[in-house]
Amino acid sequence: MSVILITADNFAAIQKTFAALSRQTVQDQLELIIVCPAEDELGLKEELSGFHSVRVLEVGPITTTSKARAAAIRIATGSVVALAEAHAYPEPGWAEAMIEAHKQPWGGVGPVFNNANPGILSWVALVVDYGRWVAPMPSGEVDDIPGHNSSWKRSLLLAYGSELEFMLPAITFLNQELQAKGHKLYLESAARVAHLQVSKLGACLHEQFNVARFYPARRAQNWPWYRRTFYACGMPVLLIRHVKGWIRHILRIDPSGALLVRTFPMLVLIALVWGMGEIFGYVFGIGRAEEETVIYHTARVRYVNARDRELIAAR
């Protein structure tokens, strides 16, 4: 399996994820592809032995993760490709569970998430982004898998050719197209990932607004203006549906209801920001949303609070 890991800066930015990948039970079956702006500025200092291979892909300034990932997918040699993140830490059995699952004819396999920095804001952000895949969740066929920390058969991704980069910002559409072609998706509960959320309020709201633009921008790219306007005006109805789903996920994570009580005011605030992001996506398209969020993907530790920074350092 080829694992793609991006840094827009240097090796220090991905060191924690690299350490988690180094502890994988099947480390020797992993091709690690590190994507960076310049190899001579990467500053590799860790022991790289133990992997099947480690490759560095120099791509120049990284303004979007989709362009960097598409370039890495094209040079990968594994039959399966996984998209890792600098702020997500796979548990030791993650890669083995992915590889085993891909021995079956699944087009894509997704992981189950744990919260790496549990707090009111981080719980809300995790549920909004990944609620349907947050532990506890059973293994089984699903209609969608996460866009990050999941894996796909490389041949299916390469089939998109020059369109691959375009498919990656809103991977839900890629997953939908794969299923329309007869490929199935699987959620593997043995593949667990501790996911770090932005926990500074201003940064979190900025990230959520821009991430919310991805799906509607991709969905409405060829729509006439009046259909875009109709969906934008209908956002209150769509937003209520979103909030109901997020509440269901919170109650599944904590059936006692205590987590919902603690997070509800923040959930309402982020829901309003998310709704504005979706309206902008329908009306104005994706704009610079990818460029605005790349820093949160590649250097998220800068946007967590002091308590979470100590938590990360202690890992």
C-alpha cells in the first residue's frame, strides 16, 4: 500500500504522523510518499528504515492538497493508495486492516475516527466533518467513506486521468461515481485514526466556512443560475437536516446526552457558519476555498489551543 503524506513546510510538520506510520504492524508493506515543496528544505532527520520504500516528491509551493495528492497518486507503485494527513495519527493496526480489507473487491476502504484532542470545539468540528465515521462504528458496506485517511485501489483513481485533481477536493463525488460504476465501499472498524481538530475558535470558523463550499460548488458547477439560487435560498431547510444528523451522531457517540448538552451552543454557531459556506458554494463556486484551507491540513498544530498543544507534545 502506498501512503501519501503532504507537508507544505518541512519534516517537522509531519513528524507525529510519520511516527504513527512507523509503528504500523505491516510497516514493511508500506511505500511512503512524502510530498513537499522542495526536497533540499525537507530536513529529514528520522530513521527511515522499516518501510518497503520511502520516496520524496518535490512539487514546488503547495497551494492545494488535491494537486499534490494527484501528483503522488500518479507515481505510487502500490495497488492501494491511502491519503494520510499531518494532523491524523493512525493506530498501529490501521494499515494492516486496510490491506486485508482490500483483498476483497472493495473500491475504497475507510477508517473509524477517534478524537485526538477532545474538547467542546473539537468534538463539534469532528462531528461536522466526520460524524458518520466517528467511533463506535461497526465494519460493513457503506455509501461513502472519508476523503482523508481512507484508501482506494489505485487503478480506479488513475482511470480519471487529468480529471483526478478535480475529483479530490470533494471526494464524496468520487465515491459516488465509483459506486455508479459498480464498485463498493467498506468501512473497516479495525482501521482507527486519532484525528486532531482545529481548536482555536476563529480558525475553526474560517476552516468550516471554506470546507462547506467544497461539496455544493462541485455539485452545482454546471447548474443554471436559477437552480443555484433556489438551493441557496433553501439553505435553512438543508441546514436543519444537517443539524439533525450531527445531533444523531453526537448521541451515538455519547448516548447519555452529556456531550450534546456541552456542545450544543457551539454546534449552532458552527452550523450557521457552515450554512453560509454552502450558500457561497452554490452561488459563487469553490473560489479560493482550497487555498484558504490548505494551512489547516498541512500545519494544523498552529491552530490548536495551548492545552491541545501540550497534549500533542506528550504523544
